[in-house]
Amino acid sequence: MSRLTSRRDRQVLRRIRLLFLVNGFAIGGGEIKLLELVGEIVRKQAEKFHVVVCSVGQGGPLQKDFEALGVRTEIYRKKGPYDISLVWKVARLMWEERIDMVQTTLFYADVIGTLAARMAGVKHVVSWEAITEPYRRKHLLAYRLASKWFAVSVAVSEAIRRKVMDERHVPPHKAVTIHYGVDPQRFRPGQSHSLRKELGLGRKQKILGTVARLTTQKGHCFLIEAAPRIVEAYPEAHFVFAGDGPLRSELESQTRRVGLENHIHFLGFRTDVRELMNDFDVFILPSLWEGLPNVVLEVMACGKPVVATAVDGTPEAVVHGKTGFLVPPRNPEALADAIIDILADEKELKAMGMRGRERIEETFSLNKQIDAFVNLYEKLVLSLE
């Protein structure tokens, strides 16, 4: 019997004990993907893993969803911006639960989790990286210190992997890419006319949709700036903004200034995103930065073509000219040209959407993402058994 086989046999007798540490339980991209990852592990890998989840900083609406998975879920609230006492609390949790490995999501969890792991003698820290927005200098220095004790920094795209190596000084042998994945059975092509009915639109009118918080990052203002040219070419075009955020009133004012109140629809926060996607003819994401936009993967799984800005990890998902079009950020002229071009050929528009669906099934499935994480956990823990 090989040494590795005997290690695996011993591991069958004791599940790997995982602690997932996150900044909070707000409804954000990183938090939602963490919930999805934990849920898949709990439901499908329970014989291999014992899971604990902890928020360092705040609660939030996702707390009940983590608790519903039947795992121990803790919240250690911050008393200030830099509450170092949380290191002791998290270390105590690690001792109590005899944690083998901690996975951290978002900056504060990276720092607190790494320091606590050092204190508790946990040898494996995995940092899950999805953010491309630059850190302030003090945050960057704290991250660089913490990263010296990472076993692995898992990036959601090759673009993020390059960034953590170049900007955050994570050595190449500690930086790996595990792309986000989506469930192609949950997000799939289908028919839905609820949005058209809600907005009073007929089947001939084109719905150009985006799903994103109304923030500077998502670049909605550039789409509004591009809209008059698009409507001039296609008077039946309608723009749908699903999502809410601090820029809503400003974007609504911009919409009135360009005179397109009847063509641009602000839906606010929605819980029926899958249904909305199946009402879209084209999905648009004019972001200024993205790690790997999960919403793009979801809408591709629904068989919709994408027009997006070629930032960070987005070009790893959208294949220019095959599953949609990529344009430079902050460029409403290029955005308008791409949307006009994609609307010009109905047959190719639908073919792009189907090629996007095939790409999800082949490259960005949720099963592939989960398998990659499970293999990583087992490899790290067994390396020291």
C-alpha cells in the first residue's frame, strides 16, 4: 500500500474540518458564492468534510441561509474598524472545532483568519480572491503580511491571479485559479414573458438587460450615454436595470436628461433574476472592473449573448465575436456600436447565446468549481498527514 493511499484511508475515518471565514453576511457577490460553495460541500461532500462558518464584522440577511445548512454559524462583531480582539475569538473557535483548514473571503477575513490560524496552530489558510479594486496602502501592507502565511491564494480568474501576484506579492507557486461556476440546471434557457407583461412590451420590442448594483463600478452611466444612439437605430429597444444602489437617483436624473424615460426601466432589487434573464434579448455589463462576473456566467447559461467591457476576468468568460462582444470600458460610443451590431442579425444573436450556453457547460459549470476546491482541500491536508 502506498503512503498516499494509507493517508487517504486514515482520512476516511476523520472528516477534514473546515472553517469558512467571511467579512459579513451581506448580499454581495463574494458572500453569495461562499454560500453556494458551502451548500454544495454540505449537501454532496458531508462524508469528507465538517464545516463551520464565521463572520468577522457583521451579520446580514445571508446568516439564516448559512444556518439553514445545519452548520455551526458564528458572528463576531467588530467593535471598531480594526478590532484585533477578534483574532483571539476566531483562534478559540479553531481550537474548539479542531479546525484543519480555514478559507477566508474578503480582506478583513484574510487578515484576522491568518493571524488566528497562526495562534491556533492551523497550518492551512486558503484565501479566496475575487476583488480587483486596488487596496489602500495600509490595507495592502496588511494583506502582504497575511499572505506570507497563506497556503494558497485561490483566484476566481487568471486576471485576478496575475493581480495578486503583481500587486499583492503572492508568489506564483501559491496562486492558483479556480473559475467561478454556475449550475446549468438551475440557469437554463426557457420562456418567460412576465417582464414584458410587467413593462407593457410586445414580443417585437428588444429588451437589453443588466443585473447589477447601481454603483460606480458597474458603469450604468455609460450605457445611458450610449442609449440615444441605440434607440435612434432601434426605436423598439428598451433597457432594463435590475438592481438597486446609491446611484439610483443620479442615474434616473441622467435618464431624464437624455429624454429616454420611456425606454430605460429601473426595476430595483429583484428576487426573480432567472426569470428576468430569460426575458432579455441581450445582456449588457459595462463595468469598470470585475473579478469574474458571476452574473455573466448565469446569463450565458440561460442562452443569452453578452455585450460587456473587456475588464479583468470578463474576457475569460465572454469570447468576442462568438458568445457576444467585448468593448473598452468608459466608452459609450463603442458600447453603442456593439449593441447595434448584435441587434442587426437576429439569427446570429441567438447563435451567440447558444454558444455561450455550451461554453458554460464545458468550462464554467458549478460541478467543476466544487471538484477543484475539494481536490485542493484534500491535497493540502493530506500533504501533512
